[in-house]
Amino acid sequence: MIPGSFSYHRPASVADAVKLLSDLGEDARPLAGGHSLVPMMKLRLATPAHLVDLHGIAALKGIRRDGSNLVIGAMTTQHELLASGDVATTMPILHEAALLIADPQVRYRGTIGGNVANGDPGNDMPALMMTLGASYRLEGPGGTRDVAAADFYQGAYFTALEPGEILTSVSVPVPAAGHGYAYEKLKRKVGDYATAAAAVVLTMSGGKVATCSIGLTNVHETPLLAVDAAKAAIGTSLDAATLKKAAAAAEAIMAPAADARGPVEYRKHVGGIMVARALQRAAAVAK
Ligand code: FAD
């Protein structure tokens, strides 16, 4: 299908983009890589009258170190994340998860900002950002504010973004040296969204889990932090009984939709398996 008609705007600064979005009101939407928005427009599930293209704003690009955080500009593409040596060495789970998004064509255009701002429970980056304790910088007519990824998602396609606001960067604390990590994603075929996925970041001490954070993708209308599952893992050597307990704790908070990826019980069951596998693999790579 062909999208409905719209006006195209290409601001050169964040301030201009915010002004345009504020002036044009609810009928205007930011355009990043377009790989979620344009398919929605083709299906007429989104019918914005104005697209405010963020590609002309140099300040939204790039990855830089800020103290103990990596700050990733909203218009940084998944491909650029994959090409970053800093990302690969300091937070390899981000590299691993980016590689599991769609295919090279989508990753060349799709941005981190679009991925996390979209509010699609199927997107991989939101649960990962919650697991890593990331925060999002938002700029709008009222100024600048930082919102924790864990507080950003309110429902499917509902986020903390206020009218006129854009997400300008994602700030991710660099995990401890020697941490273990894994992103386990079950999908029907290469390029598909997750049937269920789990992110684990942990540290080990004396053969036992010292710290642990677990995020879940596409098993609820929002990404989830599996707090009780992480608690079940901490202080253990991740024996079979603990893995079962952690998987069950994660399944208890899942409420996936029944869709072409499977019925509710199946998606919860495989979600639990993703948690157990991610815990095991993360522990195995921790130093
Ligand atoms: P856009 O499509 O341009 O925008 C998405 C939404 O976010 C829009 O509502 C837009 O207004 C808003 N937005 C964009 N940038 C900002 C900003 N800076 N501030 C505020 N609002 C903003 N994603 C996955 O995570 N996993 C997958 O497995 C996966 N598979 C895919 C398979 C296919 C075939 C396709 C086409 C896409 C797939 N995607 C997947 C989605 C892809 O990663 C998108 O690129 C991403 O979700 C959105 O990023 P974008 O830059 O394309 O944003």
C-alpha cells in the first residue's frame, strides 16, 4: 500500500525540530529511519499529516564516552552500533542484540532512537536498555529531562514522551569489567521480531551470582524487568533448580498477546526458557 499524503520538514537543529513538532501539534511525527513508521503509514495504522525528518540534525549522531556512561545519539543507526569498537568492548550485549535485529537493510536505516522511542513491545532495544539501567534524554518545549528506560514505557506504543518532545540520546552505564551477558531471542525466522527474548547482565564472585539484571522482550505490552527472577539467581551458582525458579518467576509477570507467533502459554513457556538459557550463557562468559 501507499501512505496517505503528508508534508515533509527537515529541521537542522534539535530546537527547530522541537518548535516544528510543537507548532504542528498532534498531526506531526518525528521521522528517524522510517522502518517502523513508514510500514505503519503504508498500512494506514499511522496517518501523520507532517513528518519531521531528524536526519539533518548532526547533534543527534554519534557515540561518545561521558565518564562511566556511553552516550549514543538518537540518530545512530543499528549498523553504526555494530561498527563501534567502544560498544563491542564495553557492552558486548548491545552488539549481540543489535545483530539480531531484522536484517542488514533495516539496520542500515533503523536508529537506536526510533527503536526505543517507538514503544513497540516487539523491539529489542527497550528491554535491553532497562537491563543495562540506561536513561533517555528528552528535549521539548519545556526544556530537557532525563527519564530512566525502566520508567519510559507505559503501554503498547505509549511512552513518557510528551507532545513536542524528541528523544535526543540514550545514556548507558558501562557494565562492570568481567561481567557476563547474553541476549537470547527466539524468532520464527531470520529477520523476525522475537516470539520471546531475554537479556541478562550479571557479575559472578566465587562461582556465585553477585549481581543480576534481567529484561524481557515481547512477552507483555511493554518491555519488562524481571526483578524476582534476578533475585532468585543472586547468591546461587545457577544450578538446575535455580534456573527453573528464575524461569518461573519471569513467566509469572509475562502477559504476551496470542498472535501468529503462538498462543499465550507457548510464548510464556519459551520466554522462561530464554531466561534460563540467557542466565547460563551469561554466567559462562563472566570472568
Ligand atoms: P522510525 O520508524 O522512523 O520511527 C519509529 C517511531 O518512533 C515513530 O513513531 C517516530 O515518530 C518515533 N521516533 C523516531 N525517532 C524519534 C526520536 N528521536 N524522538 C522521538 N520519537 C522518535 N526492530 C527490532 O527491534 N527487532 C526486530 O527484530 C525488528 N525486525 C524488523 C523487521 C523488519 C522487516 C522491519 C521493517 C523492521 C524491523 N524492526 C525490528 C524495526 C526496526 O528496528 C526499526 O528501525 C525501529 O524499530 C525504529 O527505528 P527507526 O529509526 O526506523 O524509527
